[in-house]
Amino acid sequence: MENKLYRAMNQLERLQRMKQEEHVSAPASVAVTLHAPDPAVGSFGN
């Protein structure tokens, strides 16, 4: 639910800027994939 709220707030801000004729770049879309750590690889802290 919180994620939907932030998306709606961002969209509202974009629409308000467009209404004021400000340049608004296209929204970025990012795909993130997480994997379980492989013990053979080690950790980032070492």
C-alpha cells in the first residue's frame, strides 16, 4: 500500500510540473533481481 502511495504522489508531481510547462523527463524503469548469497563466493564485507 505504501508503494502505491509513493507512485501516486510521484505521478501527481509529474502532472503538476507538466501543467506548469516544466520539462519532465520520462520516468525510469528499473528491474532488480535478488539472489540468495552463494557461500562459495564470499561476502562483500571481506
